Amino acid sequence: MEEVYSALTKQQNFMAHAPTGSGKTDSALSAAISFALENKKDVFFLTPKISQHKIAVEVVRDVGAMYTLPLRAVDIIGRRHLCIDDEISGLGDDGFYYICETKRKKSKCPFYNNIHGKGLGGKENAENDFLEIIEGYGYGKTYNEIIEVAREKKFCPYELVLKVSTSSNIIIGDYYHLLVPPIRESLFGKTGKRINDSIVIIDEAHNLASRVRGYLSSSINTLVMRMVERELRFAGFKPPAIEEKFGIWAEELLDGNEEKRIEKEDFYNLLFEFDADFFSALEEAGLAFITTHTKRSAALKLLRFINLWDDSFESVRILKKDKFGFSLSKRMLDPSVLTGVLNETHSSILMSGTLLPLEMHRDILGLDKGRTIMKAYPSPFSKDSILNLICTGVTTRYSERTEENYAKIAGKINAVAESTPGGVAVFFPSYKVMDGIVPFIKAERMYAQAPNMKPREVRGLLDSFTKNGGMLCGVQGGSLAEGIDYCKGELKTIIIVGVALDEMNLETEALIDYYEKKFGKGWEYGYLYPGTIKALQAAGRGRRKETDRVVVVYMDERFKWKRYNWIFDRNEKIIITSKPDVHVARFWSKHTS
């Protein structure tokens, strides 16, 4: 708290690597609140996980109540997720935002009309209802609580959030609320906030670069083109042979290759085959489709892709064959075009349990070197509360991914699980590797995550694992290995299978080339560090409080190598062994007797 407060006083950016369980949220918010109240600043607490919103609101409530402070926190999520209009709240993004905007413009949304006081005596009634809400608002409400208040008054929850924000000094939201220019300008315009009077706290900051790069990236494929033709026919247009033209163009450009980097002009050669009426038809057909079917529109997706294709941001454009035929993508390389705005704030605080290496994140995010303080904090837990093991004799290197080696790895996993008096989590470098090893695992109860699982399905897996024990399987960098803490004693041993390096494809190569040119550290920033840090993220799932005990088995001999073992805390004991189960049994014998 002292170091965060000092950075705020000096208008510095502050980056903190502090292991899970350190109390980062409480510390950062407490210091920021103190400084903000003293200096009339606003605090933005931004996190990619909605579950963290409630924690931040509770911190504000506790601090406000303890010291009777003039605090008000508001929890902002997207308009669609706050909507209480049963006619449109279940729609996808395309359908929802178009129909919502249409209803608002035509004054056909009663909830929007009510909060803005439209109609006879409406303004006075709306203002009285709003004053009543503010009087009972307290120090802060979660978005779920806002929804309930809005239901009672028949107000639009999103508009209510914006209205409350004008008199709030703590804004809790997503990265995009501040970093995406149109969203930021809209929010600041409606709430009266200013970037240079804002203290910004970035939670889970190790995710920031990839989230921003993902936001600025887009792709289309043969299936999209096929759906565009259907939507055009539905709207009464006679579509050109879009899918066929796309296929011929892609086939000729690839010239027998599976994937290829292309230039901006290459895609224009395809677009030039269509007249101007085609592009206006895309918008008309897309809007007609979502109005009728209330589903996402392929025509609007293609139109957005075309608009994004022309921007000047550093990116790589890739054409390749895929399961649908062909795909074309534009992948952003430099997130600093958006994250650089953090240098315009009064101060920005970036924190994570895995914000390593700090220099890499500072550089990639474009933070001002002369204004940015970096600090790595030690683990708050006893070194005896964890046992780190590096298992030799096994690896998931690409050249070693054979059925024989998969069976060997599974045998090690089985032995470790049998030596563990409780739940075991196994995190693989990819679903492909997981699918190769899982058939050889002998677990009485196994809960394995699959690609593209819905949040409720993942929650079902976790609930079953927590209730029944057994073995939980997921991938490094996935939701089970990063976004969830196992703090009820259900997880005893964590097994990290392999190093989760990205596939060496054209996008990865482009990222390496770009970071080499910009920082002279292409291999480290574009490949090695992002892959290795996933192991550390997964390993941090098992300790949240002082009484927690956990064994972490790094099941790949490469973790002995210098290029990978930088992730280890040198204050903790690390044992290199070919028989991890022996040490696992010994550890749990000591800690369960």
C-alpha cells in the first residue's frame, strides 16, 4: 500500500508481480481510494473477470463503512448483459445492439423512456425515483444488485449505471471500457470523467496484451461467405458467387501452400470483383437478417472485417486452408496502440500473480519507461507449504509426441495421483496433447474440460470435482488453470504436463519478428515467455490462504533448462527426480498425519 501510494503521489505507473493470496485488490484499492479522496481523482478498477467485480465492490464497501468515507462505486458491464427487456435480452450481440438502438431511437423501450423521463410528468417522476435510489445506494452495488433496483423502478439498468457513474468516484469495469477509444469516449462523455484525472488499476494484467490484440483481430472463412450468400437471398438480393470467388482467389494465392502471409492489397484484388451496390447490400441484408432471426449476421461480420482490414495498425494478414475450406485473418501484433493511453492517466497500477517478466509487459504495453516503477513481491506463504518437483525422463516436445511417450507420461500421472490423498489437477499444453494422454490415465473419477465449453458446463465440472474429488483435466492458459482458485481444500496436487509454447505458425513467427525489430527480444517476448508463464499461472491455483498445502509436479524435463526455470521462486525448494510419486507420498504423509 505504501509503494502504490508513493507512485500515485509522484504520478508514476506502478507494476506489481505479487503471488496469489497477497491481497493485491485490497492493497491497491485502499491506497488508490485514499489518494483519490485527498486529490479529487476518480478510480477505475478494470478486470477481465466479472467474478472480480464483486470483490472490488466489497472492498469499497468495507473501506467506506470502516472510515465513513464519501465513496460511491458503480459496477459496469455491457448493455446486453444488463438488459431486462425480455424481448431482446437473449439475443446475440449483432441482434441485440441493433434492435436495442432502434427501440431507443423510436422511443419504444419503456425502460429507457422511464429513466429519461419521457412522457407527461415523466422527467419529474424519473428524477424523484433516481434520488430515492441514490439515497439508498450506499457505498456501492454489484451489477446484479443494480439490475434488481432497476427492475423495481422499471428503469434501464445500463442507463441507471451511467447516471450513477456521474456522481461516483470508483468505476469497476472491463479493460475495454477504458482502452477502446469509442467505448471510452462514450463513457467519459456521459459521466463527465477525464483520463488525466483518473487512477487506473488493471487487475490480472498479464492478460492485458493478449486481450487487446484479440479485440483488434478478426477473421472470416468459407462458411461465412456461404452464410452471406444466404442472407443476401433472404433480403431479396441476387448475390454474386461470393463463396466461389473467395475459394478461387484463395486457391490461386496459396499456390499449393497450407498457409501464407499476404499483403493488404491482395484482399482488395478480390473485393474489386464486386460493385459498390454489393457493399451497401451487405449492411441492408445483415440488418434484415438480425431483425427477423435475432441471430448474428455473417453479412455484418464480413462488412466489419472489410473495414478492419484497412487500418494501419501493426498486424499480420494470413490466408490458410481450414476445415471449412479457407480462412483469412488479420491478427494484431502491437497492443500498445490502445494500451498506450495508460500513460495519459494520473497513474496506472498494473498487478498480477504472474506479471513476469515485468520488463516484457512494460515494453509490450507501451508504458513510459521513465515513469513506470516495477516491483516483484515474494510469496506470502511459508516455503514449507509447497513442494515443487521437476520430473525427468518425460517431455512433450513435438518430436517426442508419440503414443509410447504419452503412455509413459500417463503412467507418471497415475503414480502421482495414487500418492495424493485428495484431488489432483492436470494441466496440459494443448487439447491435442491432452486427448493423446488421457486414454492412458487410470482415474476412478475424471473431469476433463473440452474446447469451447460454455461457462455453465465448466462450472458443472468444477462443482462435481469439488464435491466428489478425483482428477480434473484442463489446458494451461485455459479457464480452469487461470481464472479459478481452489480454496476449499479440494486440490492437493497440481501436475503441469509439458511447456505450453504456441504452435510455430505464421502468426507466431510474425510476432517474433515484430518484437525482435522493436525490442531486440523477439524469441523471448513473442514465444518463450508467454508460453512458459502459463505453467506458473496453473501452479498458483492451489494456495490462497496460510493453511493451504500443495504439491506441484512439472512433468517435463525441460523445466530444468535455464530458458524455462526462470519461473521458479528461488526461496522454495525444487526437487529434480524421475520418481515424483515417491516425494509426493512423503510430503502428504508429513502434512496429513
